[in-house]
Amino acid sequence: MSLQEEIDKKKKNIFTDSYSMSVGELLSLYRDDEIDLHPEFQRFFRWTDRQKTWLIESLLVGIPIPPIFVYQRDNGVWDVIDGVQRLSAVFQFAGILVNESGERMLPLKLTKGDYLPSLEGKMWKNEDMDEEDRDGDRESEQYFSMSQRIALKRAKFDINIIRENKEDDARYQLFKRINMGGTPLSEQEIRNFLTVMINKEFFDFLQNLVPITDKLTEKERAIIDNFKICTDLPDHLFDKKYDMELLMCFFALRYADSKEILKYDKFSDFLTQKMMELAKSLPFDFEKEKDIFEKTFQCLSGSLGKDAFRKYDHSQEAFSGAFSPAAFDVIAIGIASNIEDWFDNTPEIHQKKLDALKSEIKSLWKNKEFQAAEQSEDTIGKVIQLVELGKKWFQNQKRKSE
């Protein structure tokens, strides 16, 4: 196929449109649930009040604003893929922004602007006052006047709308090529967005395995603590959602074979496509998968705790160093694939299994195949070696010999 033929083919599968839309029109779309900001992500990509004020100020004085990119679903609803913070700032200022629990957030109070210092302390309007009483009330000075609200509602954003032919699932590439508000999203942030759009139930399942909330039962807290204890990630990696990336690796690698992985040049591309496949392939046995996840990290937490994915130095007889992704691939996937060999509901038997598991993990660090794979620069080949080794290494000794 020639270059021109390739260009023509792809152009048939991707449709774009663009036009200006007023703030008022966008407010109406949001109220009518015709535009989705995905509030699941608001806490991860949150602007400061000063940044929000700059946006409102820019709209008021006519400073150009970067365009908003949306992906149009089959039902016509727009998923915002670039502009979440800009639109969130406007909707919060107007007092209509809701969080992922469906609760309306506190209205935004502006800070001092560079061009408009008098913006400091200003709010959209006081809902407790009748319209006719505002102009004569001194407290109304805290709020935008009717003319100022109208001016803001008539300010416009440029909207770029993207659609695609379902025969060509190019959504991942579309996301990768868009600069999100001047700060490119990481591969995992893109994965999160795509998973929500394809199957929110699947994303919620993953997120609930490592939620960021204090409203948990004792059992739920223990499950999360087991995962966090074993991975022992620094806070900045949790902020970047590396815990979610590990979760996706945990499920993707258990359901993939070597031939499937070898189709990709980059592991990140494989991980994204595999998670999209899993998100689309319901019914997904959530209870079964949650049980395997919980038991895997309960075993690892009980046997090694924070040393679960650290290097073991046999000469020093000690674990040391930081979290090892290679160790995670071989150990977590290996145990999960053989969980019946390592978990037992009888405390005495379970403890014996944990002691044996600790010895198996220590021995793993002397294995030549594991050492070679860990040091390999071939990411795809490395992952395949680690996963296959882990599934065999953590088999019951009796079954190993069969």
C-alpha cells in the first residue's frame, strides 16, 4: 500500500469538526449531562484557585484560550479529553460542578487577578438573595453583577470534536497526540481516561482495589494496606497513579500469552490495548478477580511485607533497595497464577505456606534466568521471560516435578 493510500484510508476513519461555543452553552450542556468531565480525575489534575482565576480573567478581558478537545460518543455525549481543568474552573465558579459522588462542590471564590485585581474575593452570585435585592445590597459587591455574568456567559471557547469509525479503534493514538492543557498526560493517565470511557464499571473495580478514601471498613483497609505495604511506593509515584499501572499489569499479564505480547514494540502499548480489551470483554468475574488479588497480596504481606519486591542479597542475607518492577512481574503474577498453592484458610497451614513462600522468593534471586531477565534491556522479551518464569517458579513443588 502506498503512502497516499494509507493516508486516504486513515482519513476515512477519523472525523473532526470544530466551532466556537459560548460559556453559557457549555454550562447548559453540563447541566443536561451532555458533556462529561469525568470527575474521577478531578482530584488528580486539580488547578489552584489562582490558576482558575487566571482563566476567568482571560475570558473576561478577551485573552485567547487554548481550544477544548472532546471525543463524541455514539450517543452524542462529549467526553472531554483536553480541557478538563478549564471547564471545571468555569463550572465551579458558576456553582454547578459536581464531584465523583454526585455532590455539588463549593462555588469558587476568585483570587486577585493580574489584569483585574478587583476579582479578589468575587463569586458568581449569591443564591440566597432575590435578583431584585442584589443591586441595592452592599453584600452584592462580593458577587458578579448581572452584566458581568452575562459577559462571561457570552465568552467563547473553541471546541474541537473528534469521532472515529468503530472499525478503526484509534482512540489511544488520538489521546496520545493531544497535549493536555500544556502538560502531556502520562501513559497511565491516558489508560485511566480510556478505561472510564469504555467501561466505567471496570475502572471502578480497579480503582476500588486501591481507593483514596478514609471511608473504609477494617477489612477493606487491610486489603489496601497489604498492597501498599508490599509495593512500598513513595508518595510521588502514588500521585502519578503508578499503583493503578501496577494493578493493570497484574490483570493484563495474567490474561496474555507470549505471542500476544510480542505483537508490540513497547510494553506500554501492549498494556493499554490489553486493558481496553479486558474492559470491553464483559462479563468480567469481578468477585473472582478481587479474591485472587486480595489473597495474593495477603500472602506477600504476611511473608515479606515491604520486602516483597526488593532485591535479596544472599551474601548479606538481607533485602535492600527500592521496589523492583521485574520482581513484581515474576512474583505477583506467579503467585496469583498459583494462588491455590499458597493460600489456606487454616491459620497453621497458611503460616507454613507463608514461610515456604518466603524461601521461594529468596531462592528466586539466585536464579540465573531471573537475573538475566531483570538486567535485560529488551522490555518486551523481558516481560515475557519474567511472567513465564513466575508461573512455573511458584507452582507447588509436587506439580513442578510432574
